[in-house]
Amino acid sequence: MRDWLAELLKPLAEWLFVLVMSVPLSVVRLIFLGILAALAIWALTLPPQRPEPVDGKKPSWFTDLRFFAVGLLLLQSIFYLIF
Amino acid sequence: MELSVGRLATIDVVIIAVYLAGITILGVWIGRFIKTDEDFFLGGRNLPWWAIGMSMVVSDIGALELVGVAGMAYTYGIAVANFDWIGCIPAMVVAAFIFIPYYWRAKVFTVPEYLGRRYNQFVRSLVALLWGVFFLFMLGIFFYTAALTMNILCGWPMTFSIILIATVVGIYTFFGGLAAVVFLDSIQCVILFIGSFIILGIAMFKVGGYSQLVDMVTAMGGKGQHFNLLVSPDTPTPFGWACVLFGLTFVLSPAYWLGNQAIVQRNLAARSEYEAKKSVLWGGFLKLFIPIMLVGPGIAGLALYPELAKGDDIFPTLIRDLLPPGLVGIVFAAFLAALISSVDSYLNSAATLWTKDIYQQFIRRDKSQRHYMIVGRVLTLVFVVIGVFLAPITEKFPHIFGYMQTMLSIFQGPLLSIIILGLLWRRANGKGAIAGLCLGVATSSTLFAIQDKLFTAPEPFLYIAWWAFLAGLVTTVVVSLLTKPEPPEKIEGLVYSSVRKSKKVG
């Protein structure tokens, strides 16, 4: 049963392996950086992520967590640019 | 005195003893404020974001990672850093803005409890059992890794080390619950950062700097990829880019940061929804430094000790050979901090799951809050004992870190699929979730059984997690579409679209 199943799935596994091997590492780097960039853009499209106003005062822009997230993703991108 | 064996000088023993006594006393003191089950399991839902973020991170980097990641870096290079970078940051950002707010608003104790409300009681119980059993095995692994390092470092007997850690963690988790865990974890996080950077700094000084490190490692031959984060899938590592992208970034990492009870439980204890989100992003920021602390010593160790039989020996070897008395005590305390922070988290979460999702559901339903707090404490003690007895089983697996990931990947993928669909797709229902979970686990189990005949990568747990996730996702969608949808009133407030419209934050 184990051998039969492995033989059945082997052609698919080999095809997928050839497929991923055909992607150059430079393109892979772009994909990784693209994911981080896409997340940063998505974060900026969210509604403001600030704390509840205290005494009717609107919290400052730098308490907005969207900017924290974008900063985090930018820092992360640097590592994938370097290495 | 028995503790003077091996490399530890008196000053090191004093530092370690003060550290262990200090956290135990502090944990017992915090226990004075614990009156209800909500206090014990969720710190009264009043914990600060900075402590939660530090606790999340330090819980994630147990001794398991100090030993295992440094060992993987020694053997395979910096590609292992993907686990803490692309394998954490994106998932943490998504968790902060989408998933954590829903859990927090739902005022649940556990992730299975959320799934129970979204789907049904069976899903809740099944997921709680999976996590509950997994946590017990993890406790065994944590105890074993601690004992291994202590044994290499200073010759302490394995059994003595296991019992020492079990006693300290058992006492303060028993008394202080999650509040003690989180506050002590934040102290341990500071100690861990200090200790890790000490050993990194000394190792790099011995090597002669980064340029020298690169020259030495590349000169060894066959180590050309040791400084590449992205490596080809045909390299003999478990970290080819394809499995990192599909298995880690898309499945195991999100599953961990938004589905792992030991992690999410902290966010549920935040003072406000805003603080819950902030704690995750703060944790993400700290995560950026982890590979520098863990992978750095592993690769520097390769330059200094190229002939080690096992990669997992590198971290203890560095402590033993490079550090003078006094610093050994600090670094060793950092190691203990890493270990203890993971053990306490899994211990407290195991007690929470078994109390809230099993005991309260099936054994004693309508008891007082104090009753469930006592049950949580009793289970904490029981699980310490179980962890101690499970520790020797871990010895049979050569790569500790891979072992943990293997266990995780069996059910993390399918679990993630039902969490994502539950939150983002109104049409997903209980029958679909059960089918998706079962078929997903069956898929990963089958692939593990034939992995040697199917995959070229060693320890292909990331690929397996990806396929199990897909199996769970497709099955949940198909079965949900073929069966009756959940009533709208049942899922109100539990599905993304219904809450996003309100744009409620803070």
C-alpha cells in the first residue's frame, strides 16, 4: 500500500519539483519582497488603528498601529535585500 | 557540592541559584492576586502590551531553539533564519489586524472555544484534544533539551536537570498562572537577549569579525550557501525556498501565530483590543533580532569548531569553551530563561485547554470560577509530572527542532484552514470543518508515512504542512457547500465581513 501510493504520487511530485527548480532565485527574492510590500500596502488601506480617545482627545498619528506594521515590514525587507 | 561539577564556577552557580530563586519567589508573590479562573488563565484580562509581546517571543524561542536553531545554522546556514523572519513577521502583521481582534472581542479563553462558537462543540473538543496532547509532548521535549544542554555543559545528570526545571516552573505557574508566566517571561526575555548577544559577541570576536567569518566558512568547501537566506529546493537542507514560501510562510507560520493556544492566550489577556494588536507588532519587532542571536552563534561556531559530530552540540560547546566564569552564569541563566519561558507557556496553556475545553465541557459544567481555578492548578501539577516522564522519548530523534516541526505540521495545516475559513467565509460550517480537519490530518499522516519515497528534501515537514493545509481547505469548502449553512445569528460578530463593516478599533 505504501509503495503503491508513493508510485502513484511520484510523477506529480517530480513535475512540481521541476517546476519550482525552473524559477530563478532572483525571481524568488522578488516574490518574497513582493509579499512584504503587498502586506505593507494592505496595512495602509485598513481603517486607522488608534487607541480609544481619552477625554475626547484624538490620539496622535504615531499611535496608529498601521505605521508600526509598515515599519516592521520595511525592516524585514532589508534582510531579504541583503541576504 | 554536586553542582560544582563540570565548568561552572561558584560565581556561575550563585547567579543561576539567585535567578531561579528570584523567579520562583516572584511567581508565588503574583499568585496572591489570583482569585478566579480568569485571573489564573488570562491574568484578569489586564496585562500590558509590552509584557505580552516579550512573552510571546521568548515563549517561541525556547531552549529548543537555542540548541536546535544554532545547530541547524551550523549544519545548513542562515536559511534557518527564515523561521523567524518571513516565517513570523508577515503572519504576525495579519494576526494583529485580522485574527487577534476577533478572538479578543469574543472574550474567549481559548482558540478551540472560538472555533466551538463559530462551528460546533465537536470541533472545539477535537481541536482542544489535538493541542492538549501536543502540549504534553512538547513539555517532554522542552525538559529533554534542557537536560541535554546541562549535561553537555556541566555534566549534570539528565534526571536532576529535568526535575530542577520542573520544580521551578511548576511552582510559579501553579501559583501565579498566566500573569506570572507573562511577567516572568518579560524578565526572561531581557536576560535571554543579554546572554545571547554576549555569546554572539564573544564568538564573533574569536572569529575576527563578519568578513573573516564569511571567508572561513566559504573556504571549508561545500558551504557556499551558508550565507544565503534563499536556497534552491535541490540543496540538501529542509529550507529550500519553495517549502519556506508554501509550507512556512503560508501555513505553519500563520497557524502558529493565530492558532497556537500558547501564543494567542497572551493576546486574549490584553487590557484592550488596541493593546492586543500592539503586543503582536511589538513581538514582531523583537523577532527581527532573534536570528541574529541564534543563527549568528551557530555559524560562528562552524568557523571555530568545524568538526562537531552533531550540529545541536554547537551552542553548549560555545558556552563551555568560550565564556569566562561569571559570564557562563549569565548565559546559562539566559538558556534557562529560554527554556523556562517555553515550559511555563505550554504548561499554563495545557492547563487552560484541559480545564476550559474538556473539564468544564464534559465533567463539571456549572461550577464557580474558583473551582475552575483550582482545577487549573491541579492540572498544572499533573502535567509537570507527565512532561518529566515523556522527556526520555525525545532522545530517539536526532534533530530536536525538526521533531517539533514534524509534530506541528501534522495538524497545524488543517487547523489553519478551518480557522481562516471560519473567520473569512460565512458559508463555512461545522460539518465542513470536521471533514477538513480529519482529511487534512489524514493527508499529513499519509505523506509522513511515504516521505522517504516522495520528497527529495530531508525532513520535508514544510511541504507536508502545505499539502495538508490544501487538503483541509478544499475539503472544508466542498463539504460546507454540500451541507446546510450556519444560521446568520450564530456567526454574527465571529466572521470578518460582519465586524469590518463597523470599523471598530481600540
